[in-house]
Amino acid sequence: MKTDRLGNERGATIVLALLVLLILSLLGVSALSISLTEVKIVRNQEAAAQAFFLAEAGIQRAAGVFNRQGFGAVQSLANQEHSLGPGSYRLLVASLTPDQRRIRITSTGRCLGASRQLQAEFSRAMVLPPPEGAVHVFGAAPTIRLGDGAVIDGRDHALPVGFPCTGDDCLLTLASGPPLAGLYSSDSATLAGAEPVGDPAARAGGGDSSAETWRSLAAGLTREAAVNPADLGSRSQPKIARITGEHTLSGATAGAGILIIDQGGRLQLTDDFHYEGLIIVLDGAGEDLFAGNGTLFGSLVLVGENIEADFGRQSQLRYSSQALASLDDLLPATGNNRLTNWCDLTYLTELGL
């Protein structure tokens, strides 16, 4: 009987030990499972964070391109996968306004099976000061003389069909934009000769810009400008040009973009002159630019004291919002983008919003 009791006790001990081992094994498996789950959760969180940063990188890249080159260049980045680091991002871009100054960028970042979608809206601020007329004069006591056939017209004109136009291609068409003053001056101007055309024909003071505004703009374009170039751009490829010192262009000359004539600069033209865009003349450097056969679609800005500008009988200066609108993508826009809206679409979806 003692032997049987001892055997029973030994059997119970073995069963108890097996139960303890089983419990310990289950605890170990459970701990391992929890550890693996936690590792998986951490990896998923890391992948989600990476996907977020990839989506944000896409937003920043698109915003930078929009800043420097405009909407058309951003569109070229859309609807394709862009690899970056451990993952990639994909962009969708939409213009929110007809002039393509406000855009919406949707960026989807992907990494290790995780995805994150962000959306941002940017507004490209006006860099050019708002135009006040076909011709602007900033400075005290300016004198403007117009020849018998000279035209300064502040009504909004569409660009002619041809560049430069000839024959029937030069037929003038008024655009739908509101008319501006023919001549705007920051100080009362002395007018001689033909009367400008516009609404009103001439206006003094009350504008949104000043001589310093235009000087700052011209200075800011120094790095972007071609100095004394052989050509002044074209409608399809406008350029920023800066004239310093004496510079002569032979034959009929056509150009488009932004033309800056520095103090001490002078552009000598030997034949007809056709330009589309903005011309800025600093400190009387190019007052005689339109003394001959010159045509401008856009706007002319004269900055300096005691300006005396002569417009020959064959000169035509016509305001054109179309010509000025084409200049936006030429301007260095660093710091001009403004973030107007940002949201995490993935987070909103998770919230059911």
C-alpha cells in the first residue's frame, strides 16, 4: 500500500509538472505572439509615417514647380509614380481658377503596403503690380509729347494674329477686359500733342504702385534677365531682357516678355519695333524708345524725375491684359506661393468625414 501511494504521488507530480510546462508554453507563445504583433504594429506605423512623409514630399515638389514655372509644368508631374527612398508618391493636380493662379494638389504616398493621401491648395500671388494704364510715369513734373499719329490707348486689346503682325494680321480687336487710363502718372503731367485714349484718357495719382515698387521689381529680375541680348524674345518664347549701356539692334525688331532699360542704358533701333509685354525704363534711360515706328501691346513704365518722353507719329502703345498675363511664368516666384488649405484625406476618411 505504501508503494502504491508513492507511485500515485509520483504520477500526480508528473501531471502537475506537465500542466506547469503547458501553462508556461502557452504564456511563452502568447508573449511571442504579442511581441510579433507589437513589431508588426510598429512596422505598420513606421510605414504609415513614411507614406505620410512621401505624400508631403510630393506636395512640396509640386508646390515648388508651381512656384517657379507655373501650372503647366506641374501638370507634367501628375498621373505618374515618382519613386523616392523606400516608397513612392503619385500626384493629381487641378486648377481652381481660369487663370490657373490657384491649384489643388493631391498627393498619395506609398510605402511597404501603407498609403497616405494629403491634399493642399496653393495660390500664386500677383508679382507684377496691377496695371494703371497703357503708359505709366512715376516721378515729378513729367512731360509727355505725342506726335500727330501717335496712339496711347488704355482700352484692353487682344494680341494681333501674327507676331510681328503684317497686313490683315494687324487688325485690332478689343478684348473684354475693363479699360484703363491711357496715361497714368503719379504726379500731374504736361501733355502735348494728341490726346490719349482710355477711361479716363489721363489720370494723376491714386494708384496702387509707386516708383519704388517698379524699381524693386526691376532689381528683383536682375538674376533672371539676359543682358543686352541679340533678340528680345518672341510670343512663344518670351524672355526677360535688360539693357545696360548702348545696345543696338539692326533691322526690324520684335520682342516679347519683360524689357528693362537701366539708368544709363539705351536701346538703339534702326527699323520698326514691335513688342508684347512690359517695358520698364529707369531714370530717363529710354525716353526716346518710341520716337520712331514702335508698337507696344502691354504696358510701358517710365520711372524718374522730370521725364520728357516723345512718342513719334508712328508709335502705338496699346494696353493688353493678354500680353501681361503671359508674363507670369517668367517671374521668379520664390516666396510668392501661399498655402490656402491643407488636409489629411486618409485621416478624414478614417473618421468617416
